[in-house]
Amino acid sequence: CLPANQERLADGKLSTVQFHPSAQVVMTAGRDRSVSLFQVDGIRNPKIQSIYLESFPIYKARFSADGEQVIATGTHHKMFYVYDMMGGSIIPVHQVRGMEEKFVKNFEVSPDGSFMLLTGTSGYLHLLSMKTKELMSTMKVNGRSAASAFTSDGSKIYSYSKEGEVFIWDVRSRKCLHKFEDEGSLEGKCIAVSKNNQYVACGSVSGVVNLYTTDVCLKENHPKPVKAIMNLVTSATSVTFNPTTEILAVASNEADEAVKLV
């Protein structure tokens, strides 16, 4: 395969690569302050467009569920940007009313398109309306939140704390349904829920990724993993399931080519 972004290679480290939810388009974004979209045809992969955000190195960018918007957060900014692809406009969101955070970096978009979840400091999780970008509710985990994941129907959120606990939230009531300890976790780093809602994967600083079945996670405080994946020697910084829940990708950004498909 040709490099997806060969028509415009980034000048800095890429922090995001994501396929569009419905079109044959891939987005790249990163430290060179730009978001680029490419048509993926495998022959030329032509560039559709690039946008440049002045003095805003991008920490993370994501498509909205309908694929009409891109949301981008910076490496050290309070504000974030919304790029409306239909209208071609770039909308800065300077301040979310009722949310006191110095930086806005990590976030998730709910698969049903209703919400955006911002990871705050001191364990705070801020649930925003995707439509208005206004604060709907704030939840809090014990300790500091490392990563969160929505279930595919958007009804629950799994939040993994740096202290190695996972909190399961009901999105509608914003109540904590259950919490459990990730076995042997020294520090939580990343979490993923499979699309068929069968599995949860928790990746920690030691490089171990524990795979659990969701029904056990909802009942037990100390669930046993169905599998512990020990292949990585550096911190597991990314876990993701493929859409059919047959493959789990596990990766570390602390070593070259530290990617395993399980």
C-alpha cells in the first residue's frame, strides 16, 4: 500500500490517524498544527484538503459520529476547535461554561453522536453535548483519570484511572454502576470496549494488557482476565478492537514498531 498521506506528509509527529465513519477518507493531524483529509483509493490517495490552526499543535483529533465535523484539541490549550466540513468553517470553542480546566487534551466522542467526553484533571470527566458543545454533567473517578471509552451503543462509559481502577458509568443517569480493579495494574494508560460489547481491554504502564468479558466487569470487584497479553515491554499506550471483535491491536508509542495484533 502507498502511504495514505503521501500527497502531504506532515512536518511534525502525527498524533492522530482516523478513517472517516462512512466515506473512504482518512484524516491525519499532529504537531505541525494541521488537519489533512485524503481520499483513500490505494492508487494515488489524493489530498482533499488541509486546514492549518495557528500556534495550535494538535494533541488529538476525531471525526464526529456522522462524519460532518472534526474536533481537535491542542497540546497545551484550554480551547479546542470544531471544523465543520459541510460549511467549511473552523469554529474555536474558547471556554465551556461551568468547566474549570487549564488544559483540554484527551476526549472521546460517543458513537451515537450525542456526547463528547473531556478528561479533566483530578479525576473529573466532563460530558458535553455534541450539538451545542455545552456542559451537560460532570462525573468524578477516585484518583486521576487516564482514559475512557464509550460502549458502541453509547449507553455506558468505562473510565480507567491511573490508580488502576475502572469505573462504569450510565450515560443517561450519570451514575456509577460499578467499579473494579484491573488485575496487577501499576498505572492505567488506555482502555477499549469491543463493538459487540463482549470484551474490555485495559492497558497499563508495565505493557500488560488485560482482556475481560464485560459481564464479569459489571458484577465483580476483582475480575479475572480471560487473557493477559504480555508481549509489550514498554508502556501500553493504545488498545483498539477491530469492528468485528476478532482482532485486538495493542501498541506502545515508547518503542519503534511496538505493535501487536492479537
